[in-house]
Amino acid sequence: MAGALSTLKIVEIGEMVSAPYATKLMADLGAEVIKIERPAAGDRSRTRGPFPGDRAHTEKSGLFLYLNANKYGVTLDLSASEGMGLLERLAAAADVVIHNVPPLEMDRIGLSFDRLQRVNPRLVMTSITPYGLTGANRDWRATDLTLWAAGGICVMNGAGAEYPEMPPLKTFGQQAGFQGGVHAAAATMGAVMAQLRDGDGQHVDVSIQESLASQQELFFEYWPYMGMIASRLGRKPIQPVESLQCRDGWIYVCCIEEHQWRAFVEVMGNPEWAQEEIFSDRVKRGENWEALKIFLEEYVAQHTVLELYKKVQEKRVPFAPVSTMGDLLNSEHLKARGFFVEVNHPVAGRQTYPGAPLKYAATPWKLRMPAPTLGQHNDEIFGKRLGLSAARLAELKRKGIV
Amino acid sequence: MAAAPLQGVRIADFTWVWAGPYCTLQLAHLGADVIRIETRTRPCITRVLPPWPEGKPGGLNRSGYFNQYNQGKRSLTLNFKHAAAHEIARKLVAQSDVVVNNFAHGVMDRMGFGYEALKKLKSDIIMISLSGYGDTGPYRDYVAYGPAQVPLSGLSALTGYKGWPPMHSGFSYADPNAGIHGAFAILAALYHRAKTGEGQYLDMSQWECAMVLLPEGIMEYTMTGREPERIGNQDPLMAPHGVFRCLDRPEKIAGHAIDQWVAIVCEDDTDWARLARAMERPELGADARFATLAARKANEDELEAIITVWTSGRRAAEVVEKLQNAGIAAAVVADNKYLSEEDAHLRARDYFVYREHPEVGKKQHCGVPWKMNRTKTEVRAAAPAIGMHTDEILTGLLGYSADDVQNLRAQGALE
């Protein structure tokens, strides 16, 4: 069975996470993705790791391998006019171009929607940038951490009211990049549906800051509705919803509804302290969390994570393990669903990657080929596909354009 | 402007809380007719949660939480204790392209709205379930709540200050993440249907959908056998890379001083030299303790202390302006007031929307995080009051007469 997007042709000019993740989502559904990297250096995610055995190698970076499987890889210097000319030829044959070239760099190399639309009027071009293509901050420099801050997400996390000196805390990894990527993938598919309907392309301008600001749970509206500031220093209004330490790891104790608390109390054997007035409803448990915590810590510490997790879940209480990476790789549930996948790469060897975000019944998600080595498909794409002669290609290579 | 990309596409939206509504919000942004199927007998919890205008609860239409994630949708109320409600829902599905739910595994089946049943109503229907654990596997009947999905995914074990226990992300991150991935998946399935005429069923485990965001953590383990260490706001390949204290907000809010912070990153040695100049300590650029990444990583505590001395006497916005002018990545750790009133850039981009809502009037809400130059993409209307569109959907779309509607209402089927 073919993937859902197996007739879609995409060109990616991507660095690090946002654009590469957007096109990964599509490549894993069968879309053809030609990824353009800078000659010699390649995508910066090649230097991020993790690396097998901790030995850095530009063909063995876990982040790169994960984000770029299923893609063809070519190298092209877009700051040279011959390089831009080849991009135009690739764009002419594509349905979609997705990039995360920053606005200043776009101006410098002359990458624009107008330019690519001239060679392909039905092209969808998606620009993923930190702050969008317009507005005063469009040329601001940004990284994952500064965007997590600018999007209103970082402010929500920290050590809580007891530790006001501890700073707002970034969530692990490259989450701003991932969110920019997946929001761009959805917007791009919207534009592709309109392309299918109308036969015309368009320019999609995705702001990572706005993609993050769009997911502030209920916190943003506290200002316009109530004049209240959202802060990591607020107390949780209800309890227990906290990680506590078991014999062999941490468990997230989570009783949001009253019936869940009653079921957990039953699992604990109806201890006397649980009948105390100060723990009689979720708001009181929130107000008296310091006292409650001592009792819960003592109980939880006597159990293993899995034993307690299964016991309370049987009573329909939504605890969860604070999973370590080892827990995930060994999970019987994830094994039964076949979540993790193994990919054999010519240089990095056989490695285990996270798999599909979801399962498509009719059009399977599938890894068909490993991430490209730098410039692996130059001959195939520029030679066979675009018809450049061997001599011409050799000349472009000598000039450092390919 | 040409019609919105999904104009004419109808979504039967059985979702609630956050993950599902965030999914269908994206489809509404793209022009789909999203019809939320609700009931007054068990309303979505976000309809009763804060924030409320002036802090006053009351009724089902005042919550800023609900009103954020349900913009541009219609609301149909049905009480499934009545057979007539099932009949209405079946008629709606027959006129829909996509059915979305985020119940636990099995709930839609038990209601009689499993994929096989829906396919009989509409042969090319696309259905997606955004459940906590997915439809297969030994834990498929486990209960999942938003906040617990973050630790379950592995994200908590990876997030935290150095030497501290695992921490949370501060919000139910797995929810909107599932929602936006679900929106993308629906669009891919619509594309496939447009090409082949074939609908399908999509099975999402929110747990898995969160793990796809963690390749660096998971692959550090699979490639080295080591559990990653928690490193706070730092980064192995960049320094400084942190969040630094600034002056408190000049104004007090409800009598409280509000702390402010700034995120600053130097990607390389050049950035560091620029930062040293911007702090008016140019000699630090070439200082042996900080001149190279290796040196800055080795002396990172000292480095952060020096920066904090500089930032802590300044306003966050002033620090950012100065650093961005010097070409350094920096941003205010924006809180909701900052985004709402002080981020002039977001306003200039018309990111926020103000639509008339029948009970709360015009309130500021977050809008569409992308722009399109040819087709419409917009927040068409405020979130619906509960059941606000029941009559127009029954009479306009499903062919009931006004009398039918009156009878159905009298029976209680439209509660």
C-alpha cells in the first residue's frame, strides 16, 4: 500500500528542526522530499548528536538521522546564482517548497516566493521563521530557547512557589522547532488542498513564536479575562498532581476527579489520615499539599512504579510512570504496538528511532530509506533528474556550488 | 482572497477538553465547518474552568479556556440518552467528511459510533481517535489525563534543573501536540481521499505522539546506553544558554511584584565577544575563562553569574533590544500580559483576534499562527455559546422542520 502523500513532491531547504520536521511528517507518508544542504558543512543538526558511542561524526548524528530519513539529499550553494538557478529547476517540478531560511538570509541570497512562483505558478511555498516574515522582529535572531521564551511557554514552568529564585525552565530538546514544523506541515497541507482545488499555489508564512503562543493552555486568557499574570510561581489549585518517588523510580500521582482520589485511597487500604477534614476535597488537598505530600511520599516509596501504576489504573485512576528512556524502550505496551523502529544506515549502522506519531489504517506510515549522507543524491537528482552532464556537474562541484 | 482551503469540508467534532478541540481549531482556521457535538448534561470541562470575565463564573459560556480553543466552530447539543439524538448524530455523520474524537479507546464503539458503523453512514468517511494509549496494546483501556502524559512520554525525565528531580513542562504539552499532529494527519487523509476516493481510520496514541518529539533523548539512550542527564536551561554546544533575572515589572499586579527574566544564547565565540561588548565588558570576549566554547562550558557558573549581574539591574525588554541590536539571540520570557499588551510585533502582525461573543463580548484571543497570501485563513467567529447552532444545523443542514425541532427539544433530546 502506498502512503497518503505518495504523489506529492517537495523540496526542502532546511536546517536543524522546524523545516526538516515538517517535511519528515510528509516523507513518512510517502511524499518525495529532496533536501538541499549547504555544500561541505551540511545541515547543522549533523553536529548535534547524539552519536553512537559518543563519537561525533557528521553522518551519525541521531537528530539528523531521525529527521531526515526517507529524503533524497543534495548539496547546493544558494548564494551562487548557478545554485539558485538549480533550485528554480527543482521548484519548477515540485508541488511544495518548505524552508526555514531566516528572512535576512532570504534577502541576501534572493530567495523569495515571487521568484519561485515565476517558474511554477502552482507552487506552494512555506516559510518557517522565528517571528514570521513581517513585523518589527522579523530579523531578530532566535534559537529554540529564546523562542520557547518569546512564545509564552517558558514562563509557565519552574520549581514552583517554594523556589522563586529558580529560573523559568526550558522543556527538553528542540520543542520550538518541532512545534514550528508540525504547525507548518498542517498549514502547508491546507495550501496543498487549495492547490488541488484551484490549480494555484501560494505563500504560507508560519511564525514559530505564534505557533507556540497558540498553545498556552488556559494561561494566556487569564490576562484579557481577569487581569491575572500566569507564572510558574502559582500554587496548584488542586492536588495530588505531582511526581513522587517510588522504590525504583518516579511516578506521576494524578487524582483530578474526586472519584479518582477515592479509588486511590481504597488502593492505599483506606488509611486513617485520608479521612482527615483537611484532605476532604481536591481544593483542600491543594491548600494542604505540604501535609498530604508527607503521607503520600511514605506510601509511594513502598512500591515499585509498575506495580502501583497497574494497581491504580485497574481502578481507572490516571497515574503514569515518569518514564525513563529505558522504560520506554522496554515498555510492553509500546512493543505490542510496534512504536520503535530500526533503521540501517550505511555509515551510522543499525539504530533504533522513535516511530510513527499515529497509525493510518489504509495508507501506512513507513520508513523506506535511511537519511542521506551529505550530497548522496547529487548525481541522481542533478544528473538523471535535471539532465546535467557529467562534465557540468563536475564543474559545479569544483566551484563548490554542488 | 480565494475561498479558504477547507471550505465545504465538514467535521463532526465529538472532542472535548484540549487535545481534540486544538485539532479541530486548526481545521476551522483553514475554513472547515466544524460542528461540536456537546451536551448540557455533561458539558466540556473547559466550559466551566477559569478564567472568566471579571473573575465571575456562571453558566457554560464564560470561560476564556473554552472560548480560546473553539473559535470559529458551531455547537450542536445532543443528549445521547435519547434515541433521537443518535439519529441526529448519524445524519450529521452522513453529511460530514471527518469524525474526530479524543475519548479513551472503545468509547465511540460503545456509543455506536465506531469506524465500521460510521463507514456504513458515509463510505469514504475519515475518522481519527486521539486517545491516550491508542487502540491496541495491553494498556489501551488505561485512563490518560493531560498532565500525566508529559511524564509518561519521557519528557519529564529529560526536563529539569541540574541535579534536581524530573520536572514537568508546566502545561499539558502532549494535548496540543496531539491536536496539531491530528490536524496534519486529517489533512493528509483528505488529500489521499481527494486522489483515490478512499477514507480511512487513524489511530493516535497521545503517548506516542509525544515521544516523536524526543529523538535526542531516546537516541542518546539507544546509541550510548546512557540515560540523559537533566541540564536545566543549558546546552552542550552553546554557552551562555540560559534564562537570566531582570528587574521586576515596574507595576505591581494585584499587589504583587512580578519577576521578569530574559533568555540569552550565544551560538559561538563571535556571539560571546558581541555579548561582552554589549555588557560593556569587552575584555571578557578574549578572557581565557570564556573565549572558547570549551572554556565557557567549563566556567559556566561563573559566566552566568557575570551575565546575571548585568541583567538584574535592567528591564527585560531593554536587555533584549540591546542584545538584538548587537546581533545576539535574546527574548523576554514572555508572560501573558507581555504577549497581550507589550509585544508590539505580534500586534503588528494582527495575530490577536477580537470577535463578538454572545455572552462575554469582544475579548482578546490568540489567532491563526500562519498567514496565506492567496486563500483565506482566519478566525471566522468567536467560540459558540453551548447549543447556539442546534436549530440552524437541524433545520438548515439535516432537514428537520421547526416543529420537529420543537418536539425534539420537548423530549430532552437536544439537552
